[in-house]
Amino acid sequence: MKANIRYTHKDLVEKSKLGDRTSQYQLYELYVDAMYNVGMRMIGIKEDAEDVLQDSFVEAFKNLKNFRYESTFGSWLKRIVINKSINHLKTRRIAITPIENHEYYLNEDENEKSDQKSEQKDIQNIINGIEKLPAGYKQIINLYLIEGYAHKEIAQILEISEATSKSQYHRAKKKLITIISS
């Protein structure tokens, strides 16, 4: 059954290869949120992530003829987004001057150090909270939030319905909030 995962959205992909704009739009709608999350995790700037996302979809549709179902369409597209994000970060590199040499340099004050420690503590609380989730919830949270898979892909990977994936995700999110809040 898992071998069929590679053929996720095969009809849409094949129609898109033939230039069907409706199928291309449907593929876009299925993957835009997950791929945006990948771009944001890598780049961290909303506008730049949006630009990379659009460039990635354009490249994917231009090169769709090269997609051979060796992986899922989502995995193939994710690789494009990651590569575009890396290239974007390389082109945005600005010459680095040590901040201590800058005329406007200010030493970190205690409030900044305190804020950083607080943020690190919050991140660690979330990581610990995810670890405390039941296995099924943890799996859904990781696939959806961390890996950026769409619910349809998660459903196929875990051999569950898309509705189950969505409901498990919402339950997992509520449980995570409860764990973190306590």
C-alpha cells in the first residue's frame, strides 16, 4: 500500500503536465500552505518566503515533465522550495562587519538577555510538550507543522482519512496547549 504514496494526486499531475490550468491551480491550492511553511522556516521573512514560494511553483510547473514519481509530488515540490530558499539566502548575504566596530553599537542590556532566555524557555517548553504527546498526536504534529505535509498526504502516509488527519491535528494542538499551559 505504501508504494502507492508516490502517486499522490497523479491525475492532477498528469493533467498539469498537459498544461491544464485548472489542475495546476488545484495542485497549487493543495500545497501552497505547506510549502509556505517550509519557506518561512528557512527564510524567516514573510515577503521573501512568499516570493520564493511563487518562484518555486513556477519552476515546478515549468519542469513538471521531469517529475517521474520517484517520490511524492509534495516531496519533489518541497525540494524545489528548499533549494530556492537556500539560493535566496545566498543572494541576500550582506558583507558582515563586526557589530562591536559599528559606531552605534550598544551592549546588550539585562532586559534583552532576559527576553532571550524567556524565548529559549518557551521554545524548550514547546519541544518538551510535543515529546509528551501520545504517539499518534506527535506524529500528526510533526508531519503537519514541522515537515509541512498537507493533510491529504498525511492521510496517505498514515493510511487514514483526510478528515481523521485534520481532527487528530486539532486534538493534538489542543492537547499540546494544555500540556504547555500546565
